[in-house]
Amino acid sequence: MIIAGADIGNNTTEIALARIKGHKPEFVAVGISTTTGIKGTPDNVVGVRLALEDAVRKAGISFKDIDLIKINEATPVIADVAMETITETIITESTMIGHNPSTPGGVGLGTGVTVPVFNLDECKVGEDLIAIIPKNVDFEDAANFINKALKRGLNINGAIVQKDDGVLISNRIVKRIPIVDEVSLIEKVPLKTKAVVEVAEPGFTVKTLSNPYGIATQFDLNPDETKSIVPIARALIGNRSAVVIRTPLGDVKERKIPAGSLLIRGENAKGTADIENGSDLIMEMVERLWPLTDVEGSAGSNANGLLSRVREIMSIVTGQTTNDIKIQDILAVDTLVRQKVKGGLANEFFSEDAVALAAMVKSSRLPMEKVAKKIGDEIKIPVQIGGIEASMAILGALTTPGVTFPLAVLDLGGGSTDAAFINGENKIKAVHLAGAGEMVNMLIAAELGINDKSIVEDIKRYPVAKVESLFSIRLEDGIVKFYEEPLDPKVFARVVLLKEGELVPLPAELNVEKIRMVRRKAKEQVFVKNALRALSRVAPASNIRLIDFVVLVGGSALDFEIPEIISDALAEYGIVSGRGNIRGCEGPRNAVATGLVLSGFKI
Amino acid sequence: MKVYEDIKPSVIIYYENPAINHAELRLIKEGLEEEGVPVETKIAKDNVESLAINAARESRLGIGIGLSSGGVCHLQHRRMLPGNPIMKIQFGVQDKSYYRLLGCNAARLAKIMPLKWM
């Protein structure tokens, strides 16, 4: 007799095939496929068939050899993520240039009135000027214009250049002035307006223009005006070169978006938490009010927009009306979003504060009977609905060598983080929390400013390295790796991902340290937080320290560092934790499918 | 004779014909100047592959540029194969800014900075 355990998950459908010999299952093969359609809907049949085909091929048997398929009673949990920025920087009447051309010219600080380089002839002797050099002026001509004007007694104190000509011009003029180049939108620089140009020595960053009082000194600002230019100073911190231009009407605003508050309803009490005060307070309140019955956002606020987006998606998935969707858990995380400054002249970015939110709803029981019937009809093999997902995961996890009762299983998925605990008396307690792999992706995408979802997924899954020569790379942990063949010049000196032996170049403005930091922080913020929340909910007497063994399973447990990050955090509580190894050979995959096969047999 | 340590580190350009190559040579040198990397030039007769790789082998930075009288230009690194340059400009290229870009990339190669591509 051959039994197949089929686990239909949010992202993948997994199969475990076993031959039953004298009341003992003997596993012969596993199969995997992406889940087709939404978990718990008849669309899943295609995925089940594909995964079965995979397993059957590996086992060298045929479909009709299978006597029984056991499918899981899917936990009706659906999670989703959303994010809202709570600050926004707007520059009206362009007033700053804060980018990092690799080779600005000259050095120092220069103040003057902006004038096109070809109009220098018309300026009066003694005037303080900043030359504007658009791309149709050759650098030699520009240098000649400036030299001629300097000879005539004009004070040219700096220059703004559109092309990458800063050093060339600097080398050809008689006075050493700061020159900022590669200003793509130079036509937007207002003329006859006071501007300050600053270029720092190599290895240093601008001092005056990154300091609000420095800007105030240059432009003679009063205290109120000084307050309003703080965002400019902040945006220029860390740059080697910068320009600040103050038009009479110009202004920079840091707008606070009214983020609103969350109304959190618990079973016994309710409370409100302001989003502006950050995620810690929100999560504290969630802890205090647990278990939750619903979460709402204050009317007309961004918080409300955020939650209604989640509700809408849920209602499409579950077929319930948005009013019936009750949010059972949220995970809030503070983050920074890299956003283009509105009104910048050289594609400047600014980090805005934001709150990311994952929400989880329990829909009414998913109709697995329908799925079972459809599988039975289409694949023509008897189907039986096995036990609860959490129990099956524990049964499967127990096949990991070196674990025993009492045991907790952490299922790190894409949408939700689930935990189950089995005590000495075979009693099982399970919990489902919002926030998992997809939230990590959202945080990485926001902080690094990357829109391409597949790049974000790769950043999450693969380590970074820097190509240091045509033949070697330095990995993020400092190890240098040499190649026999020269690397593609297109990846030279770039930051790359080590994706299955291939080097995938990343956007040039990112560096190895930043990527590594953002990636690890995102994983910690979601998975460490949720591991602790989940385990304390299922632990005896809500005390994590009473758990001895934690087995990590699920797709995110395959990650190259998430299990280590979690183990590190749990070690503080004296817990043995690690990536599961189902049946000693499957790694963290196939736990539920294996559990389904095993259920009903004495182990 | 100069000892190796006395040779100034610079990118070396071998070019065929001072009369014909004048304009392209100027553009390549501008690219290097903007990036702040020293450059030396020498007239030599050979095919472009050999010009480039010999220049690279001569350079203490290991980076050389070969420029033929026809305007074909190779950017080379000492450790690359002669026929496999880092960047090349074909015969009859209309957009002269490629030469400056090649000079710029030679410098970026020396500074270990990402190369620029059109």
C-alpha cells in the first residue's frame, strides 16, 4: 500500500510518498510544486497533481500505484502587508543640489549670484558670482570664459556644471574654486539668485551646507527660516559636494502626514495607539490586549487607508465582505523609505519615516472538503482529510534527529509565522501571527529603494560581495575568492549577489555594508520578534524558558541566515533551536506532508 | 635603465599615427584627466590587439590602451587575453564621446570603481 501526504501551503504544495510495510511507513520520495490558486480553493488541484507527478517520477512508480492521498486541514489564515510613510520632504522652487558626483572639481566653499558662463562679460567688476555651465558649453571654452572674467576682476567663487567636466575645468582655470558637476537638471537652476557651492577635500564630507547654522550664516536667515531649511541640511549630510540655492519664494517643507491611530480591540478591552509614536507602542498594546478581535484605523487617516487595503485584499481572497474581515493580529515595524526628493535637481533621495504593518485574518474555515473531492474526482485516487496543520507539523518535525517532547515548532512561512507546542501529555497548542517572509521583502525594498520584486527576493536570499579586481571578489564576511577566468567587466567594482555561482550586479549606489545591514535588520525585526511572540503564546505558563526544543520549518527556514538569527536570539532563553531536518534528510521542508503520512501510525 | 620601482604608475596609451589619431587621443586623455589618473603616451606600430596588451604590460597599473590609425581602440588589462579587451571601439564609430568614455573607464579600472557604459 502506498500513501501520499499532500501539504497545500500558501506558496508551495509538498508531497511525501510512503510505502506501508507491516504497519510501518517507509518513505520513498518527495515532490514539490508551487501552489496554484489561493490555498484552500479547488484551484489547488493543479499544484497537487504537479507535485504528485514530481514525487511519482522520483519514486519510479505510477499514479495508479497510490492508494490514498491525505491532505491537510489548512489553517484558515491569510496575512498581508502594507506600508505608509509618515513624513514627506517637498522642495518648492528648487533650492538644493545634493548628489555625489564621483569627481567634483576644486575644493572649498563659494558664494555668489548664479549667472550663465557665457554671460560673464555682462557682469560688473567686483560682483560675487557662481558660473552655470550647461552641457552645450565645451569645458575648454568654459575655462576660457572664467579665466577672462577673473582677469577682469570678477569674483567667480564657484561653478555648477551639467556634464562630468568638473576636474577638467578646475585644471584649466587660474583660481581654485569649488565645482559641482553632473547636475542633470541644470536648466532648473534659477539665475540671478544667491547660491552657495561647497566641495569637500577627498575623504571628507561637506561641513557648512550640512549644518543648519552654516546655511543660516551664508544666507543670513532668521530663526524661523533656519527651522525651515533643516531638511536640506539633513539631506546633504554625508555628501562630498553640495549646492544650496535660495530663491525668494523658495521653500523646503518637511510635511508631517497625519498618520492617525490604530484602534485595537481585544477580547476584554480596547485601546488606541498613535502610529506616529512608532511601532513599539503599537506592539506593546497588542501584547496587552491579546487575543485581538479586530483592528481599525482612525477615520480619514493613513492608518485607515493601510488597514482598508489589507481588508480589501482579504475580502477578495476569502469571498467575505470587508466588514466581516476581522483582523486577528498585526505586526508593526518602524522603517525608513528611500524616496526621491520632490524638487531636487540631481535625483536626490531622502529617507522618510514609515511604518510597515502586517495583518492577519482568520477567515471562516477553508472549504478543504471541496478541494478533497475535486482531487479525488480528477486524479481518481481516494482522498482523506488528515489532521490539523499544526499537529501534522509537529509529527513531521519530531522526525528530526535529536529532538524529543516537549517540543515547539516554528513554521516560518511567506505570509505568517506559526508556532505549535506539544507537551508531555500530547496536548498541542498552536498560534498564527502576522508577518513573515513577505514583510521582510517589503522592508528591504523600502529601505534600499528598489522596486524590482525579483531583485528584492534575491537580496533576501543571497549574500552580497564586492568585485575587487577582474579576477577576485570580496564576500560580505571579508573572505576573498579568486577566479581562474576574468570576470565580466560589467560587474567590475560593482556590488553583486552570489546567486548560485552567478554574479548579479546591483544598483551602483548601494554598498555591501548597507545591504547586509538592511537585510539582517529586516529579518530580525520580523522573525525574531515573531518567534518570541509566537513561542511565548504557546509556551507552558506563557514562559518561553520552559521550552527546551524549537524546530524551525517552512520556506523561510531554508534561508541562509534566518535560522541562525533566530537561534542566536533564543539561546538567551536556554532553548535549543535550529533548522529542522525532517526524517534526517529533507531539511526544513516536507514537515506537514510527512506528518500526514505518519498520522495514524504508532511511531 | 629605470628600475621597476622608478616607473611612475600610469595608464599607458600606444597609438599609431600622431597626425590622424590626434582628436581621439585628446578625448581619451580628457576622460583620464577628469578621473584624475596619470597617463603616458607612446607612438608604436602594430595591430590594435598588440598595441593595447603591450601598453598594459608596460604600465605599472597594468592598464593599457591601443589606438590604431583607423580609430579602432582597445582598453586592456595586463592579465586579460590579447583578443579579449575590457572595452573596444570599432572602426567608424560616429559618436566621438566613446573615446572619452574609454579613457574614463581606464581610469576607473585603476581606481577600482564601476565602469560606465553607454
